[in-house]
Amino acid sequence: MNTTRTAATARYLVLTGMAVAVLLPFVSIVLAALHPSGAQISGLSIPESWSWSNFADAWRAANFSNLVMSSLIIAAGVVPLALVLATFAAYSLATLNPFGGRAISVGFVLGLTLPIELVVIPLYFDLRQLGLTNSYLGVILAEAALFMPFGVYWMQTHFASIPGELLEAARVDGARSFTILARVLMPISWPAITTLGLLYFMWSWNQFLLVIVLMQDPDMRTAPSGLGFFVGQYSTNIPLLSAASLIVIGPIVVLYLIFQRNFVSGITQGAIKG
């Protein structure tokens, strides 16, 4: 009994330490953002006066109205497109045994090792020939393609873990492939799909290099790219810079809190099946 209690206490202490290590930097940014603009900040300090106006000032200075809207437009295009394509491809590779399926699966796995820095310049020239640079559509298509390897691997692993007897029973009842996907697999795959959708949104929202290269119009760039230029102008104004950083990461935090249970369930499910 004592050994079990000691082990449980040790686990809680480790988890508490990890939580503090993750939350402490975030708390320090929040406190820094609430200091008066231009204040010199050292370490973790509580402001004497709370300057909530820093968020409004940072929003106006960085033109976040256009940048956040651009980020939402791109993410709203990337997430459903990449989810649908990854789900269909993974379903085919995991259950339909297409010709050359194993080689295709290996190709998607190899795609996980492809750094964006390696393809962004050739991608720019290809999209320029198609007239898709400096446009939302070009960025959406590029991001969806770059996110596909992980999405296919994630969903293929999930579909492959579902008992084959379930699929065979559906086929015996006369269900076609699309019906099996829509009515049998999708209802039990929402944790995996939700987790993948959150990851896609986070990656699309945080994308920096691709947007900088493909978007020449500053007003069409995304919030993280705008933050990069903001740093160059206000690098010495720590409170204003902290407020701008919180504006950029805020939507991801809010979305995670809303879908926290589905996200944790999807990650845990993948870890157990893996």
C-alpha cells in the first residue's frame, strides 16, 4: 500500500513540475503584457499598474484586423480540404488494398521528413506560373499538400487499428466502400479526426515562411508573419511585444480549451493503438 501511495505521489509531483514548467513562461508573457508600454521588465514581475490598453495598441500597430482575418481565411480553407483528402487517402490505403498501396504509404511516410525550407522556393516558382502567388488559394493548396503526409499517416494508422470483422460485416450487409466510410468508420473516428483538425489549424495558423514567400501583399499575410515584422519595429518595447504575442497565440489556446476532451482522447487513442 505504501509503495503504491509513494508511486502515485511521485507521479503527481512529476506532473505538477511539468505543468509549472509549461505554464510559467505563459504567465510571464501575460504579466509582461500588462506592464506600462515601454517599461523595462526583468524576470517574472507583477506590474504596479495594469495596462490593458497594450492589447489595443498592439492590435492597431500591427494591423491585426487584416492579418487575423487572413489567418482565419487560410485556416478555414486548409483544415477541411486537408481533412477530406487525408481521410479518403488513408481509408483507401488502410482498407481497400489498392495497387501499389504499400509504396504509396512509404511515400507519404517519407514526406514527413521533407522540410518546408527545401520546397518553398520551387513551390513559389510553380505557383507563380499558375498565377497563384499573392493569393489565398495558392497558400491554401500549398499548406494542404504539405500537411498531407502526416494526415494520411495518422488516419491510416487509425483505420488499420479498427477490427476487420466490422468492415466485413458491413460488406456482407451490402454496404459499398463510401457507405462503410461514412456510416461505419466516421462515427467512431471523430476523436482522431478532431485531433488532426486541431493540429492542421495550429500548423496553418503558425505557418510563417511559406506565407512570407507566397504573399507579397503585407495586408494579406497572416498574424504570425505580421508578428515577425512587429518584432523588428518594437523589439525594445517588451509589454507591447508580449501583448502582440498573446493576440497571435490566443485563438489556438481558445480552440484547444474548447476541444480539449476530443484532442486528449484522440492523442491517447493513438498512443494506445500505436
